[in-house]
Amino acid sequence: MIHISDSDLALLKSETKIGESLGKLTEEQLEVIYRNRLFNMFVPEEYGGHGLNLVEGLLLEEQLARIDGSLGWTITFGAGANMFVGYLDSFLAKMIFQDKKVCFGGSAMLDGIAKEVKDGYIINGSWKHIVGITHSTILTANCHIERDGELLFDDKGAPIYESFFFFPREISIVKDWKTMGLEASGSHSFKVVNLKVNKNRAFVIQSDKRVIDSTMYKFPFAQFAILTLTANHLGMQEHFLEELKRFFDGEIQNQFFKFKDELYYNYLDKFNARREQFYDLAQKAWDEVGSNGVMSEATEEKIDVLCKALVHKGRASILNVMPYLGIYAVTGANEMNKIIRDILTASQFSMLLPDSLE
């Protein structure tokens, strides 16, 4: 487990309002992140990382999101993307990870085309909402493969695609992150126009394509991703609970509601039960992959269902409490409002959207 000093934790927290006004993490926050190698929490030690297991990483991401939503969200995306080291050409990976500030940022959407040419590809495309793009040293994106003028599809009609990585000098940033929350995550878009890249810029994020043989790279990436995002939601919900207690205790506003204990402790009990479920399933999934080398479809489904439920039940709980907080909950200059805005924004991430009408 990574131990972050009290002074570093205090610095991360003290800079949150500045980061929100800038629309990105501050240089002081980034220095703490680099010093503690937080973007490299899942990266193997041989590449300068901590090599945390899944549950250790989830606990850390939850802790960071409890400090601030944008902070936890940005570190989580960077740490998740830096894990791509296990799928890259080994020589290139070693070169890239010599940089102590290495941070991958990218999109899971298939919004580009890679035209096969001699010795490589020509890339065109645009990808939205790249978390932490302003400090990313590597950008990744998925591209539909084109060969001999035809886009390729498999025998089930699904697009055949690969992931590619680019350097900041090769892309153009489109500053379009204008949301009500997670403002300091700086999640702008980028585009690439007629960029020629070598074949070794392509990689496939699948356990059978891994170049590092460890449980982390046998663990299916889709389940890894949704677990890490849910850990962020848990952290933001804990932050809301802390602020709610301060409110009801009169530290923020000298008001008393006869039902404040019912509201707070009912929410707290339900939250703790959901959190316990989450970590119990995450540990079982990690152990399953460690023992068997693969994850069963049943476990994949359990993760998907539980994570979506935790996110949306947590959001619903907050919306149920809001009417009892008065104008304070919707006043933009205070911490409570910021937490609510961050949670609502994070809940809109495509991977976390419900599969059916509730």
C-alpha cells in the first residue's frame, strides 16, 4: 500500500479550489502525485511503479476521491491508463516510463480510423473527454482498421479495431470541457489529422495480448475500469457524508432538524453496507483471476450490476437528502454544492449508465 504523508494530503486538499478555478489540477498537486508515483500505482516495479494489487489500488483511489472528486477522478484515469504498459511493445514501454511524470490519457470510444499503409498506419479521428489531458504525456485512442479502402469487421459484424498511442506534439487539443462538476479534471477532447505512425504504436487491451504475465494483466480491463470508477464514487459519497454531518452538527449553519439523525444515520448505514459489498466482490474477483487465470462470465456480470447499482443508489440518496439542506445545497461557492456537482457529473460516465429504465 502507498503511504501518502499528512503534509502531502493537506497540500492536495488545500489546492482544490484553485484547481477548480483553473479547470485542471494545480502544479502543486501534480508534484505531490509525481513524488508519490500515484499515476503508477498499478504499474509494475520494474517500470518504476508500485505494483499494487486491485483492492489496494481501489482503497487508495477511494481515499483520494474523498479529498476531492476531480483529484480522485483524474488520478484514477491516469493510473488506469498507465497500466497499458502491460500491453505495449516492451522497448517502447521502457523508454516511455523513464519519464517520472509519465501519464497516459485517452478515450475508450471508437472514434478514429487507422488506414493500413506500408510499415504503419495513417490515423484520423477525434476523441472526447480525455481526463487530465493537459498534463498527459501519452494520448491513447481506439481506431477502426481500414485495409485496401475497406473498414474491417469480424464475422459477427463488429468493427475490428486497435488502440494507438500518440505524443502531445502529434495531437490538437479541443478545449470543450464545460460541465457542472469535476471541473478540475480538465477533460478536454483531442483530434488527429493524417498522422503517420509505425506499427508498434498499435496495441490491444486484452488479457491474451499482455506482455507482462501477472494477475493485473489477466484481469479483464472492462471490469477493472468500472471497479475503479465506482471506488471514486464511494469516496465522493463519503465526502458528502462528512459534509452532511458538519451541516447537521451546526458547524456550517446553525439549524436543527428533528429528523437529522434519521437522514444521516440511515444514509450512513446503507452506504457502509454497499461499501462492504463492493470490496467483498472486488477481493473475490481478484482471487478468482489469481487462481484460475480468467474471470467467469458470472463474476463479470456481478461486477457490472453491483457497480452500477452502487453509483445510482448513492446518487439517489444524495438527491433524497438535498431538499432538507435548503439553499446551501445549491449555492455554488460551498463544499457541499461542489461535492453534489461532482457526483452528478461522474454518474453520467457512459460505463456507469443503467442498462434499462429503472
